[in-house]
Amino acid sequence: LSGDARPVGPLDEDAARAAAERLDRLTKPPGSLGRLEALAIQLAGIRGALVTDIRRPAIAVFAADHGVTAQGVSPYPSAVTRQMVANFLAGGAAVSVLARAAGADLVVVDVGIAGEPIMAPASNEDAPSVRFEAARIADGTRDLSAEPAMTVLQAGAAIAAGRRVAGDLVDRGADLVALGEMGIGNTTAASALVAALTGRPAADVTGRGTGLDAAGVQRKAALIDEALRRHRPASSDPMGTLARVGGLEIAALVGAIQETASRRVPILLDGFITGAAALVAARLDPSLPPHLIAAHRSTEPGHRIALDTLGLDPVLDLDLRLGEGSGAALAIPLVRAAARILGEMATFDEAAVSNRD
């Protein structure tokens, strides 16, 4: 179920070289626009052509619940997952505001919210660019501290759901896909995944999540260590590790990353949870990381470790730890600016400006 995605392969070197050469002809000292230039080159390498604008960015937020919340790993109850999804759809959440500011479409996907299935709401005049999709795999995960969070079949089905959603976004014209999530308890699952796939102890990758105090963080790390001893996940088995200690929304993110990359469309990762999903996806396909853009680095310690393992340098560092896709939404204007610099800035010849000798 994880192996049906073809390897993405390397970036297009010819397109990346053409972008670099054009950047050096623009009216500026070479390299003086820093990361914007690196982004413009990366965009060209991903797309296989010069990218001169981002016209239709989209944000996909995958939501699911986690059985491990019964162990007190979050100060918020599982009911908040469902309540926040309603807030997304009403246009009142942070990612809703930031998506509007970035001019991005927003799709919210239920892959495993506990309780009764959510019915697609009527269109909302206050949030016209937001839509809901039901791709429910299970009634949340099981408690990973006591048993595997998912079966391998459930994890595979969630990956397939993520691929379907991402493919639909691209088919609708998305030329940049930003990824986010919602799921009370999912920093525990992400910490367990990063620990298992990097060999780091839980204390190194476990943070406050939605606001635990120091004692709560210690209990959370101890629970993760015990879960890893119980399940014995292997870094060489990313699919089995995902099923044992991951989450339905994390699996859906893996699929969304795979599909978007296979379509040669740029991917903006949000925070720690999407970073953990990217780590799983990269273990399934080692050619993936150059196709990923890390929007920011969160304050969760495991996020830095995940990004370092992936070799990704974040665009922003704003002390964010909200999730939802909020950091990815904030980075969309910068990615768009990088593309438009390449497309709209004059060359020395065009502007009749003297170049350096």
C-alpha cells in the first residue's frame, strides 16, 4: 500500500540552471536576494520550467483524533479536534485568516475525527474559498501507548486518501500545495515517529505540544519511550512504524506529499506534524526531500531534528507552534515573491543599467 508511489526522482537540473542564470542577469548583485533566489531555483527544478508566479495556492488540512489523548498527553480534550474543524469551516481559525491573506484555497479533510461523521456544511459566504471533504478511515486511532495506533491497512487507506485530495487540488489548478493538520494528541504521535525513525530518545524530540508544563512533557516523553519499547518499530520499516505509533492525519499527509511531488508541484510543509510525515515519506522515497519547502521551524524540539534529518532549511523562524497549516500559509507570499522576482524583475540589458565589469 505504500509502495505504489513511483519514485519522484531528482530536480530538473536544466530548469534550475536556467533559473540561476536568469537571476544572475537581473538588476542586482549576484545572490543579493538570498533565500528568494534559492527558492526561485528550487521552484524551477521542481516544475521543470521557470516559475514566474504562483497563481493558485491551496492549503490542505487533514484532521483526525488520537486514542493516546486518554493518557493526558494534551491539556485539551479530543472534542477540540471536531470543534476546531468547525472553526476552520466557519472562517474563524488562524489558518482561515492566513489562507485569506495569502489568497489560498483551503480544504479541510476528515480522515478520522472521533464521533459521528461530519456532514459537509452548507457554503459559507464568510469563507467562500473553504471546502470540506470526508475521507474518514476510522473513528480516530487506538491508544498507541497500549496497542498499535492503526493497522497497516488503515495507514495505507489514509495515505491513499491524502493522495486523492492532493491529486484533486492539482487537477483543480493548484500550483503550490501547503499542508497542515488538526488532531489533539498528534504531537505525541509525531514525537514517537521522529524518535523511531531517527533513533533519538523521546526526551530529545518531545515538547509542550498544546501547552504542557515541564512535568507534563516528562510524562509524555516517558510514555513515548515505553510505547517504542512495546512496539519495537524499526527505522527500516517506515510503513510499520507509521501504523504502530502514527496517526490517520499523518498518514494522509504522507500520501499528499507523495502525490503532489509526483505531479511536480511545490509542497510547503507546515510544522512538526507535517515534518514527521515528510520524514516517513522520505524513508519511503529518498528522492523526495529536494521537492519539499519547509515553511518554518516550530518551537517543538522534534521539528528541528526532523528538518535536519531531511536536510531542509526553513523559510521562516517565528516561534510558531500552532499547526493547522498556519506557518505554511505565512510562507506562501514569500514563495510567490520568489517566483515573481524571476518573472518580473528587469535584466541589466532590459533596464539599460550597467552591469559590473
